[in-house]
Amino acid sequence: MANQSEEKIITFENYYDVMLAHIVRTKLEDNGIPCFISDENTIAANPIYNQAIGGIKLKIFERDLERCRQIMAEEGDMHNLDHIEIDEETNNAVICTYCASTNIGSTDTGKFASILSAVFPFYNNKAWHCFNCQQDFE
Ligand SMILES: [Zn+2]
């Protein structure tokens, strides 16, 4: 047993997307690694504040760091899923008008258009798509 005073807690990774933070947390817990999420309540109350504090912090014990990295390496780069879209007109984070998720992709340009057309063959041309509730909105 390690001495209690040696159990240093560190931030494993930061996430902008609450859902992704929970997916990773569940993944680590499934592998027997204790971890917890900080700042979640603050962010749920005000998603724009998310950016100011650098996202949601997933906390682990330092002794588990290598193991956590191995587990996440097996999952591929999940940060592809982690993003916040900024509305160029208002300069605010885009939030789903249906469920308030920040897991939003632009449907008109770049990689999201190709992902969307692959995953959702019938997606329409509205400006934003919510990956949380699958709604499109402007
Ligand atoms: Zn939504």
C-alpha cells in the first residue's frame, strides 16, 4: 500500500465537451482507475465559461498516469470529438438550441461536412448540427 501522503492528484486531460469527459471517465473507471471530474457544475450552468477556465478537468492519481495514457492510446485520438464552435458573428460559443450541448459541428464546411455526409446521408443544409441530440439548427 502506498503511503497516503504520496497520493498526488493531477489533471489528466481537459475537455470542452461534458459528454466526452464522461466517456473518458467511464473508460478509465472500467479499467479500475479512480478518477473524477472537476468544474463540471460550473460549466453546465454556463457553457461559455467553459472556455475561460480551459474546459473540464479530469483528475486522476499521478501513479495512474502511465496506465491512463495507455488506455486512451488504445482508443485513438478522442480529442477529435472535443471541440467548441464559435459563432463568427456573435463571438460566442455555439450551443444547441434544443439540448444546450456544445457538441456542435458546422454542417457547411470542412471536416464536419464530410463526417456528416458519411454518417448522416440525409443531413440538410442548416448551419449547425448537434451531435448530442442529432438536431440541426441555425
Ligand atoms: Zn442538441
